Amino acid sequence: MKNIYITLIASFILLSCGGDKKNSTAAVIEKGNLEQLRAKRGELVAQSDALIKELALLDDAIGKLDENHKLALITTIPVKDTIFNHYLELQATVQTKENIVLNSEFAGVLQQVYVKEGQKVSKGQTLAKIDDGGLSSQLAQMETQAALAKTTFERQQNLWNQKIGSEIQYLQAKTNYEAQLKAVSQMRSQVGKTIVRAPFSGTIDDIITERGSVVSPGSPIMRIVNLSNMYLEAEVPEKNIATVKKGTDVIVNFPILGETINAKVTQASNYINPANRSFNIQINVPSKNGQIKPNLTSKIQIKDYTNPKTIIVPISIVSENADGEQYLYIAENVTKDGQAVAKKVIVKTGLSQGNYVEITEGIKDGNLVISEGARSVKDGQKVSIIK
């Protein structure tokens, strides 16, 4: 409207300039008389003000007669039944059950380290050797004594079977042999503690203690990790105990890696932590070429609710009245030229996900929900739909 005013005023000025050449604006400017210039300007301003007033009167008359004048412009969203999924968003940490530090079980000098960092090893493979301090020699002597005790027992047993000799001699030989076997077994166990073996197949991640160092029971020697059995661990609020369980779908995102994978909850704890009222869940994840490592953080979305047939709308168009009721506007009685009537509808909402909310009551499939302009319309107001 402002542009129309400017155009009309400009046209009026041009006409004024060309109607009387002697008193035209160009002629007055050419004369260069200051008083005449000011007088001409005052004349044009008065004419412009009069023209604007007349235009305002015309606009007011048009507004009263034209029903389409100043209709609110809106856009609409045709809603329809769709699938709605709600996700519980949490943070999880990568863990592995096969990630341990191998500690010394024997006191002595670390005699040999047979592996290097980054080396792959097999279960049961010898990784290091601690000086046994002569235990191997003692074991050899005890094995010899055990062999002698065995021979003595076997001969005494043969004699006893032939009813030769006394029972006490037979029992003494038997007891001595069994005692020697137990002594040998105990010594072998002690000698076995001087050898560090791989408890599972994996990779040597770190050599903590170097060869030649003195170690004692509990001293860390090296770390071994297996990345083939990885899982995510997260704490879930107890209010979700009925919806988050084994088999629940999960979307896992690793922001650092730029990776997103689909998985399932593989284990849900039956214990509620009283400190934070939550329970633990585990989610198995693939290694992804070794990029996923222990203690790597991730964001997970657990699907805790789904409705196969419902209506969703943008949260921004849902308002609340003084009574706490939620409402939105729909467009009704739509004409061919895009005119309609705004109707206020009280709705009930369900869960929200992102920028959308579930509508459980109030609107139905096929309704035209007012989107842009929803905050400025009133119930029963005529509107014009922008296409």
C-alpha cells in the first residue's frame, strides 16, 4: 500500500510539473529564487497530504465492501495416520569382558618377556617367565622321590596281594606315595605361577613391566585385549523398566567415528541401583575394523514406544490456554480460491520426538492443520491459504 501511495504522489507531482510550464518545478528551480523554491515545495507538500487522505478514505470504503480484504494468510498441513516411534536418548560406553591386566602371582625377577606390544596371541600362549628361584630343581627332586615311592608302593602291593608282609607296611607305602604325589602337584602349581600365559586370544596392548624388573604378587606385567567381543553399557532410569528390555531396538551413534549402526538390547539388569534409581543394559556391537575401542563413548536411542497408526504435528503449532488445555487450529470450509475458516480444536497430546508431538485426541486423518500463521488467527476467523 505504501508503494501505491508513493507511485500516485510521484504521478501527481509529474502532472503538476507539466501542467503549468511557467510555474513548474523545473522552471522554479531554473530561476534559482530561494523564496519561490520554498513556496513551490510547500504547495506540493499540501497537495501530497490531501492526496494521501483521499486514498485512505478510499481504502476504508474498499475494506468495508470487500470481504477478502486483509484476510490472514496461512499455510496448512494435511495430517494423516502414520507410524510414530519414540526413542529414549542416553549416553553409553564401550566395554569388553576380555580386557584385563595380567599380574604377577610369584615374587622374583621377570626373566623373559616373549611378546611385544601390538602382537596377537592365542589362548594359553606363554607370554613371560619369572625366575623361580630354584623351584624347578626342587620339583625335579620331588618327582624322583615320587617315582621311588610309586615303585615301593607297587611292590608292597604285590606282596600284600600274595599275603606276604604286614598290612602296616602296605599302608605306609601307600600313604607315602600319595603324599609324594600331592607334594609334586603343589610344587608344579608354584612353578606354574612363574609362567605368565594368555587367558584368552587377543592383542598385547601394553607391556607394563620390562624384562629384568623385580615383581611381586599383584605387580602388573602387561595388558591383553580382545576386540571381537565388544558391548555398550548404559544406565536406564527405572521408569523405563517396562519398555526397555532384552530385544528392544537401539540406534547406536559414534560421533567421533561418524558411524551409526542398528542393534538390540542383549541384556537388561534385574537390579535397581538405589543411588540413582537406574538399571544397566548391555548392547553387543561389532568391532568395525578395530575402530570401536573400550571406553569409547556413544549416543544411543532406545525405541521405548511405537504407535503404528497415529497423527503427529509440529510442536510449535500446539498452544495451551489458561485452563491448561492444549489446542491448535484447523482450516475448514475450504473454497476453490483457497479461502477457509479457522477452527480452534482442543487436543490431547502423547509423547514428543524431536520437533513433533503425537496427537491422541482432537483431530483425525485428513484434517488441514494450520501451520504458519497459527499463532495469529482466532476461532471462526476467515483466512486465505497460501499455496
